Amino acid sequence: MPPRLASLITLLCLSCLQPVGAQRDLRVERDGKRVALVVGNNSYPKGSLKNAVNDARALGSALRDVGFRVEVVTDAGLREMEAAANRFVSNLAAGDVALFYYAGHGVQIDGENYLIPVDYRGQDEADIKYGSRSASWLQDKMERTGAQLKILILDACRNNPFRVSRSTGGGLAQMQGGRGSFVAFATAAGKVANDNPGSVNGLFTQHLLRALQRPGLSLDEVFNRVRVEVDRDSLGQQLPYVYSGVIGQFYFRPPAGGSAVSLPGAALPKIDQPRPGKTPAMARVHRVDGQRYVWIPPGAFRMGCSEGDGACRQEEMPPHEVTIGRGFWLGQTEVTDLAYEKFSRDTGSRMPKDFIYDPQRNRPINDLSGNPFKLPDYDQRNKRLPIVEVTWAEAVAFCKWAGGRLPTEAEWEYAARAGTAGARYGRLDTIAWYSSRGSPAARSEAGLKQANAFGLHDMIGNVWEWVADWYEPGYYRRSPAADPKGPEAGIAMVLRGGSVWSRQIQDLRSSTRVYAEPGKHAEDIGFRCVCEEIAP
């Protein structure tokens, strides 16, 4: 078995842990980021599981609540698991707290434990070695980052459909952790953990989730509590084991007035929550287009279907963790008629037909048949309406003229949520212009409804907004965790936010995504721009 195993909390089904007294000299004293990778695999062609994905998602949420920057990966093939592991370790640095959790199938061969991807199709030991990845491979990568605390949790000793001649029974082999590592096993070596099919979580993770809710429990105390409760509920059939190479106290939820030796480190930037409707301090008027832009700080969020949202569609699944690595300036409202008119004058571009007007008569010009266009008197108030009837290419051209671009789909949703996790960032009546019956309604002046916590108006309702991404219904299953930009090509572009013409209230949610061909223009499609820099 390879030597270096010093890196995380291993909660697989690994087994027994033997103390290494000479390495018990790490004191957890410095602040550092908390970074976690959580993997759950259910959908095996042979021996599918019920709760591994549930466990991963629930644990990811629990870790996020205690300050971890979390990527959750579910039903991953070998390449996806490797890519996620590489992203994980690339975000670690000396002094950080690193946590890896795996729920799914795992097997041992010659004392080495292998984590099985859902695309595994092998037949024997050799196939497993080359068609999966060993737990110690990831431990080794974690150790090389210099993270001061490494927690490895492996919940992989479930009923195993992969029969290998040299596998010692139904469980995993023992693993030891090295300096600064905490290794937790869902059950003892060679034993099988309970997938707990009658519940929504496996037995071990069910109790781990409960323990993580309790403030003031040290790392050791959390897993001691889990051990007692799992042993009790399994009637002595499952006994988790833990090895710790850590001296000092680490708290997931520090006690009141937490001690100096705890690691509070919240890896994600804290999102300021200004009062709804209040313009944030970081707001500037762009000298080119005259629009007001607000600063959106970098951070991370859960993209896709909101927890508890029963209106989600398949293209919003699965929800997944996304990091926005760089801050950006985003239009506080959709681009208005007035701003687009300036663009049209400066570039000679066409104005959408409904907005071609006679400035001397202050009314729209008639179309070729002699009928007036739909807008009545085109006064200054009308000019503050969001521009519509623009194609995707025209929206791109405007943003480029302003020195920017369309937001990516991930940037748009991150900005719309503004730190919230629900389907909407506020009560629908207060944040959005919409028609309750989906009948045609008039778009309304931009910026009059309540803003979200970033100070953005009309992210939901009024008009649909073009974003930069091509549309692919299943893209979320392979979307990268850091700054995703959508598929490389396609036949339609993504629209976000819903409009006054949305036929269903369900369209008016932060995660809703629909699509249209890039040449489409309609009375309820507009856009807003991103700029990397706005001169003060």
C-alpha cells in the first residue's frame, strides 16, 4: 500500500486507524480557507444505490453553512472525478482546511481502496485499478498542497456488486492518515455500511448531518457522537472508526466566543446585504451608454434548481456549486430605450422598429403600410423602458460598443440571487413586473421595483434577458465548477429572468432558463451588459 496518506477525513468504508504517535504534533492555530469536494455516485449500471447522491448534496449544503467553499459532484464518470479532484486541490494552499467526502461504491485490492466511477465497465482487479482512482491518490494530492488540516470521509462500504478475488470481504481496507490528517470511516475494515434505503440518507451520513448542526463540538466530538449513534441505530452492526493526527481543536461551528485555536476561515467572500431597494455604494454611471452599473463581488453559489422549489424543470438540474472567480460591473437595470438610442446614433445601427420615431413630432414614424407603430407619444418616460425587439447579435454589439459584453448564464444567476438560496430574491409582487394570467402586458419603466441585495432591479420579470451562453438542456451535468461559459456551440441562446408576458408564474424564478434562436426579436426580450471596468 502506498506510503503517504495524510490528507482528509476519509469516511468511506475504510476501516481501522492506527495511531501514529510521532506525527501528533500539528496544532490547528492559523486561519485558512475551508475548501471541500463532495462526491456522490448512485447510477451504476450494476448495483445502483439509493442514497449516495442524497448524502452528497445534503453534506455539501451542511458544509456550506459552516463556511466551506464546496463543489458537489454527483454520478460522476472517471474523467469527471479526476477533473473535480484536480480543481479541488488547485484551490488549496498552505494553512487551509481541506475536506473530501465520497459516497458510492468502493473496493479494496491488495490493501488499496478504489473509488468506483459510474461509467466503470470492468471485469476484474486489473480493470478496477485502471478504471477507477484510489483514495490514497487523492490523499497524496491533498497533502502536497500544504493544507494544515486534511479531512477525508469515505462512505463507500455499501453492498458491493464488484466481485474481486483478492478483495477481503465486503468492505474496504484500513487506511492511516499522516501529519495533520483526520480520517473517518463509515464502518470498520472489511465491514459494510448501511445505505439505509428506508431513509433519504445513509445511516452514517444521517448522523453526521445532525452532529454538524450542533455548535461547540470539536472535530473529535462530532465523530464520537456519530460513532455512538450509528452503533446504537445499527444494533451494533456498524461501528465507524476514526484516526486523528491533529493536536488542537477544530470546530465546524465554534462555540460562542470561539477559541484562538479554532479555524473560522470562511472560504467564500461574504456578500453584503444592503437594505432592499437601496443603491449600494459601489455604483457608477457609465460614460459611454449612460447606464448605471453596480459592482458584483466574486463568490460562489448553488446554481440551478433551488432547494424546495417544486417548479424546476429538467434543464435546471442538477443544482451544482459554481464559483465566480472575478468581480464585475453589471447594469443595474436592463438597457433602456434611451441608452440604445445613443448607441444607434453613434454607430449608425438600426433602432428596433417600435422605437423609430419622429423627434420633431415626438411620435413614432408610420410603417410602410401607413400604420403607426405601437408606441404612443415617445417622451422621456418611455425612454426609460427596457429596450426590446433586439436580436442576440444586436445585444452583443451594444455591449461591445459600451466596452463590455453580455453576462454569462452563471454570472447572471449569481447576480440575480445576490446571496439568496430560494426560488426568488424577494416577494414576487414587490420585485417583478408580471402578468398573473400570462396575458400580454406592457413592459414597465426600469428600476421602479424593489432591488435585490446587490442593488439590481428587474432581474425577474419585465423582459427576458439575453445572456452570452449557447443553450444545451443537459449542460449542467458537465458544467465546470469555476466560471462556466456554457457549451461551445449550439442553435439557440439562453434567456433569463421571465417577463410581463411569461405564460406561467413558474417562469419568474432565479433559476429559470429558456432559449431562442439568436436571430429572434420579440416585444419581451431585452438584455443588460457586464463591464470589467467602469471609470469613476
